[in-house]
Amino acid sequence: TVRTMRPILEMLGIEHHTMTRLDEAHFIVDRTIKQAYLTQAPAALILSPLLTGERT
């Protein structure tokens, strides 16, 4: 779940972004991919239950 992923990603030093709105998805994905490519560092995208419709 999102609650367990964030602390693990932070502990590993992996940049991460949570997407909560569809209208922001393209911007967040584009920026995250560019940042990961330019820095050669891993990055993670977390899809919020608000976006996926999943119940928590």
C-alpha cells in the first residue's frame, strides 16, 4: 500500500511522487522521467487510491 511504500522509498533514498489527479499525471510523469534520466537515479511513481478508485 501507499502507506508502506513511502517510508521504504525514503529509507532507500529513492525520489518518489504520488499522483492524485489525472490532470496532473502527464506533468508529474514527464518531470519524474526526465529527472531520473538526467540524474541517473531511480524514481518511483505512486498512484493514489484517489486516482485508481481503489478503496483503502
